[in-house]
Amino acid sequence: MSTVATRQAPPEVAPAPAVPGGRRRWTRLILPTYTWLMIAYFCLPIAVMIVFGFNDTKGRLNLRWQGFTLTWYRDLFSIPALSTALRNSLVIAVIATVVATDAELKVLLTADQEARMARRGAEVGSLTSQTGRFPASTRPHRCQMEVF
């Protein structure tokens, strides 16, 4: 008697429900459109300030275009209050950069040390479970256990 092995066909998987093409196209356009509208909304005041920086104003208000001039950019550093504000802004920017970099470096080093200790703890734990005590070669030293 001989037996013939037959192969069974794999069970058929139900096809994914069809998404209407119009809906898929519509949802793909929402996020990029909204993003570009927000970028334009936030950049518009900056563009207006740049354009009106070339306006030749006769008085104190700068509400309508009165002519093109480079006077404001030529006399930019002759205004003492503006120079002081620029210097203060640059000093604050440098201090904030140094403080943020220092804090990020400390967090990075702490996370790296925690990961190393966790890996070493896993290794020590596996050795401890077999022998019941710390092997001499993996016993942590006192200076290695200190954290910042």
C-alpha cells in the first residue's frame, strides 16, 4: 500500500475593504495644505516688516506705502536703543545655547550610563542566578556605581 501526500491550499485571506479613491485623495491633501497655510500665516508678519522697512515714512506711523528708501537700513546702527537691544538679544541667545547644550549633554551621558548599567545588570543577573553570588570579575566597583 502506498500513501500519496496531498498538499492543502492555504486558507484564503479576505481582501482589504476598498477605500473610495476620492476620500483617499482628499485626506492626503488636508495635512500638507493646512501645514503650508500655517507657515504662510506665521511668515506673513515677517514679510510685511521687511517690505515696510524700505518705506519712506514722513511721520511716526508706517501704515501705507509712501515711497522706496534705504535710509532705515543705512542708519540702522546709529540708533542707540536698537544697538543695545541687538546686543542684549545676542548675549541672551549665546547664554541660552550654552545652557541648553550643557543640559542636553548631561542628559545624554546619564542615559548612556543608565543603559550601560542596565546591560551590565542583565549580565550580572544571569551569572548570579546560576551561581547564587557575584563572580569576582563582574562585581561592580564603588566608583562605577556612582551616578552624576
